[in-house]
Amino acid sequence: MSELEFTLEEDGSYTIGNKSYISKDEVYGDYECADRGLLLPLFSEYTWPLEVRAFLYFMGLLYCFLGVAIIADIFMGSIEKITSKTRKVYLTSEKEDEPEVIEVRIWSDAVANLTLMALGSSAPEILLSIIEIIGNDFRAGDLGPGTIVGSAAFNLFVISAVCVMFIPKGEIRRIKDIKVFAVTTVFSVVAYLWLLIIVVAVSPGRVEVWEAVVTLVMFPSLVLIAWLAEKNFFGVPNKTDTSKQIELGNFQPGETDKFLRERQYFRDGRLDRDGLVAFIKEVKNYPGLTDEDAAVLAASKLVESQSHSRMWYRVGAVRSMTGGRKTQPQLSYKLKEVYSAMNEHPEAPTVGEVPQVQPHKNAIVDFHSASCAVMENIGKFQVAICRTGRMDNRVSVRVETIDGTATVDQDYIGINEILTFEANEREKFIDVEIINDNQWEPDEEFFLKISLLMDPEKREGVQLGRISIMEITILNDDEPGIVMFQKRGFLVKESIGNAVIPVVRKNGADGEITVKWRTIDKSAVSGRDFTGGEGLLTFKHTETLQNIEIPIIDDMTPEKDEHFEVELFDPEGGAKLGQINRTAVTITNDDDFNSFLSNMMQMTNANVHALQVHHETYLGQIKDALNVNGGDIENATCMDYILHFLTFGWKIIFALVPPPGILGGWLCFFVSLGVIGLLTAIVGDLASIFGCLVGLKDGVTAITFVALGTSLPDTFASKAAAVQEKYADNAVGNVTGSNSVNVFLGLGLPWLIAAIVHAVREEDFIVQKGNLGFSVGLFTGLSILCIGILLARRFFGFFGKAELGGPPVPRYASGIVMMSLWMVYVLFSSFQQYDYFGKP
């Protein structure tokens, strides 16, 4: 076969034999930014307008950020499965042959936070840096290091600012494990100082193998020292031998029983019966709640009482951003109000013994009635607020309106004011104004709520009564109405205390009416089984519900079901008796109540189990992916549907990742890590090409768009942790540790690989010192200032002696300064990229 003749023309075309070809450079000479990606573009975009390409790449970048967040959710689930492993610890008990057994976590909190959990939150940044170097033939780029430093700046400055400012008014949060925080803070500063030294001073413009090794070795050193600090190795030894306490921690006197009781809620998948019974008693004080409602509230209380990791909050933030299954029970509007009212008792933050009303110590403030109904054209009317119990002190409460189907400024005038009872003042009235818009509307309702003031001094000597929320219904009826029982029969258990029998007023609520009631002995006898008698119920103008309370006597002896009747008679004020003017109250033996309690425990346990951040099976994982809000359609919002629609494709694809329930979570860990790596490569291409199309350098794109996109879930997670947790550790305590890990793994590992490859090639691994050195130096200086602000907030009373929250002025001033530090970092680093401060 003869050899073909090759001829290269001046215009770049060439001839092989008798055929002419046009060179690639000639065809794509003005195909901008086509060579910037490792995987993209997948096909030719040569004919596309530049603006269209930039818009599509930007939208693709945003969409891929959502994808990274979703697969990171699954990745976090595998980490939670791995780190939740426990071992049994045996403690002495009253029974010699049956020691108390509890389960404690194997993983140390410090080790878990700085290894798997830090890797989970920082995986995109770390993998982006590794992929960029490998894709550039082991040459250093600007996108990876820029994202590492830019993400660290956003985490430290912006997340800290958000957490400082958005603590509920009047509250503070302090870092509890200050020793671990001190270690991670020192390492975070040392990490970037070391980075600055090796890039600018020791070997300017290049990284040697030993420097990369030292950078990487700092990671296990950080983990070891943090673990030693957690175990109090560097501090004053505890009075007890901590080596024998394992992970149980140090308890103050009287705390052990509480600890065991709380841990027992989920031991062997069962709830503590006594705690649940006490909780149900409290829930039943609020009328109109079903057993299912009580189970949801119990699950909410249990979730609230647990300690949560930063990972738990991050998973919750991601699912809120993507319309996925929430990590907390979703409460209806009514249940939210009940839950809020129950939490007005700060003495009972967890399920347990409900604090008893102490009228000799506290003034009791509540509404006269749980509900009322008014006509739309009533204008203003008065609602009675009563005070009982202690009468010799001056007390204040807050009264405010909350929207229901009726909305403020459209259906009624909003109220948010402080009501003060002087000494010996028993009743006060508050004016409520209804707006008449002259248009037909169905009956609507809104709520009045009494709450205690935030000032601790104003909360002393006063507590809320049973009816702290009042429902107001707007209707078109001016009749006095009829009065009747809600049901023909009620079932109560013998140990209930008081049987609460609701009496309703229907078909009108105009004027004040009264109705008498009396008990009638049947198989249950007054004085032996209950405390009977008679009384008078008064419905004030607009009130529609009153309760008859009858004490039930618990004789602690097994007996058959017994019942008595309650009768309404002699209504006055124009009202009439309704159909149900007599009701039967059946007192059941507590043994018969066990089936109800077991059912409640099963429902509560099912609600709690549904809130796990990981899935045990493919079926559960796919079900959550297919359904909005993880299948909880009833509580899904419009935004949940929109976000679920936008992320549906990612959810279906990632549902094929092995669930954490397989092989203890490790299979899911490695598969999802690989998927994050692939998706991160695409994010890197999208960011690089988009920046090129709009005229941004990789370094600027990294510290703005990429850093913001990868850190946004952490921002929402930290804000949620700051609001819900008692301490600041999960909000800002882990930021410094995560920033350290970013450098040690995100730069140490890829630089070590690249340095070894270049050493084998007998070349230097070049890392441009100018832009990176300036960015690192600027961030290091600003980070020391930010850490100084946090320390000042902890130790000076002007700030509230806490890292987060405190008085309004210094709180917002601190947050604004921290936010300004981030803006200074971004602006000055961007100016340096474009040589505004001179060429490096």
C-alpha cells in the first residue's frame, strides 16, 4: 500500500492524498470556553448564542447543587447509621440478678464530628479539589483551592453571623464543649497559616512532597488531640474516674434516673409507659384532640428531648430545600398551637412528670372559655381573662392573636399587648374588634393566645392555666342558642383524676346564658367512685364551650366498669336544651385501659421511627423519593410540591443507591461518595465554563458561586441548630473543625498525589502563590478577628456572655460586622484576581 502525501496549508487546512480537511482550530477557533471542562460540553454548542449558553450553564449549576445536596442527604444517612452503633453497658440495680442495661454509642462525638461527619458536609469541596488536579494532568488549578478557602470564609463569617443574630429574642447559646472548640479553632488558624507558609515562604510557587505530607498528617493529629480534649486529658481531672464511666458522662446527683428514663424511650423500640401516660394526661387537657393527635405530639416531644448532631440538622435543611421527608413531626395548625402552649412550661422540656398547678405559689391566668362565636357585624366585643390562685402579687402576661382561616387586617384587628393584673385583681377584659367586609363568607376562626413574658423576673409567681388558647369563630347568628353535651357517653379511666365533660352552645351565641347540671348515681356512686353534686354553667356573650369537671376517685382495687350520668336542666337567658341533655360517664378499670395505652405507644413509636434520617430498605428509600414530603401529603405545603417537582429526577436516580440499612451503612457510604465525586466533576465543569462565559476567573467563581452553593445547606442547618439546641456547639462549634478538615484533606490529599507524580516525573509541582497566597492571608487575618469577636461575646457581659444571642444591639452589631468580614474577603480577593493590587 503506497504512503499518502500530507500537505499543510497556510490557512490551517491540510490535504491527505487527494482529500482536503479543515483543522479543528479553524472550525472551533471562536468556540469560547469549550476546552474548560473535564466532562462538558457533551456535544457541540458552537452555534448557540453566548448569552443562552451562560444562562443554561448557570441553571445547570444551580440544579446540580440541589443534586449534590440530595445525594449528600443519603451520604449523611449512611454516616448516621455507622456512628449510631452502640454497645451494652451493665449498671447495678435494685434487683441483684437483673442488672440495669443501657446502650451507649461507640463513636466519640469529637471523632465522629471531625471524621465522617466533617467528610459528609465537606465532601463536595474536597472531591472538587481532587478531581480538578487529576483532570488537569496533576497541575494545580484555581477552582479547587478557591472553593476550599471561599467555603471556609462563608462558613466562619456568614454562618456565625446568621446564628448570632437569629437566636430567639432574650435567649443565649454558649458553646458547651469549649475544650474541643478551642482545639479545632487553633487548628483552623494553624491550617491556613501553614498553607500560607508553604505557598509563600518555604518553597514559593511550588509544593514539595514533605509539605503535602505534613498537611495531610495534621488531620489525624487534629482528631487525636480533639479526642483527648473531649476526654478531659488536658484539664483538671474529674473527681470520678472517667475511664470507668465510658461514654455515660458525668452526672450530678439525681440526674442518673432521668438519664435512664430518657434513654429508655427508644430502647428495644418501646416507649416509657409512665412518661407517656403523664404526657397524655397533659394533652387531654386540650379539648378536641384525637388519639392520633396525641401520638404525634408525643413524638414531637420525644424528638425535641433528644440531643441531635449537626448532621441531623443538615439533613433536615436539605429535605426542607427539596420537599423531602422532614426530620421532625409535621404538626397541623391546631397541634402547633397546643404544642406551643404546652411548651410555655419551661420546667418540662421533655416528656416526664407534668408540673402540677401550685395556686398557693403562683397566680394562674387563663381564659374563661376555650372558644366563643361572634357575628361578623359585632364590631368590638370583650373577652374575659381570669386570674386564680395566688392573689397578693402583680403579674403580667402577653395576649396576642393568631390567624386561623380568618386573617388579620382582613377579618379582625390584630392584638399583641401585655395585660397586667394588679394584686387581688381577679378578672380583666380585652377588646377584640371584628372587621365587617359586607361580603358573604363561610364561618371563619382565629385564636387568642396567652403566653408568659420573656423576662425571667416577670415570669416569677405566675403560670398559665388550662385554657391558654381561645378559639374565636366569626359567624352570622344572633340567637342565644341551645346547650347540650357533645356526646351521649364518655369513657374515662379510674386514675384520670378529673373527668372533663364538655358542654357546647350551638345555633347562636348572643348574650349571657346559664344552665344547671347535676350528677345521677347509677352503678357508680357519688362519694365512693366519684365526687358528684350539681352546679351552674355560665356562658358569657359569644362563648360556645364550657366544661364540667367531676373528680374521679381511684380506689386502687380491681372492679368492673361502673357509670353515672350527668344531666343538664333549667337553662336561662333565652337558651334552650338540645337533644343531648343527659350523658353517661363510664369509669373503666385501668387494666382495660392497657389496650388503649399500647395502641398509643405503637402510634408514637411509629411516628418517631418515621423520622429516622436514614432508610433501612430500598422500599422505604424509593417510597420517599416518589412522594412529596416523604408521603406525608396532609402536611405538605405548596412549596414542598414545587421543590419536589424540581428535584424529582435526582431523587429517583439516587434512590438506586444502596440504602444505609445494608452492611451497616458502609456500602451506602462508598457508593454515595462515588456519586458525589461524579456530580462534583460536573459541578466543576459547569462552574468553570459559566465563569469563562461571563468573564469571571476560576478563583472568583470558586469563592462566590461554588462556595455559596456548597455551603447553603450548612447555613440552614446551623440556623436550625442555633434556634432549637440549648448550646451553640452544633451551630458554630463545628465550623472551625470543618474548615480545618477542608485544608488537611481538600488540599493535603490532592497536593500529595500531585507532588508524588511530579517527583516521579522529576518536575516541580507548581502552585501559583500570588492569588492563593493573598486569599489565604486575607482570610487568616479576618478569621482571627471573627474568632476574637466570638470569644469577646463569651466572656463580656455586654454581649450576654454567650457566643450566640444576647441583647439586641450588640447581637446585631456582631452579626453585621461578621457579615462585613465576608464581603471584605470576597471583594478584596476578587480585586486581587484581576490584578487591582498589582500582578503577583
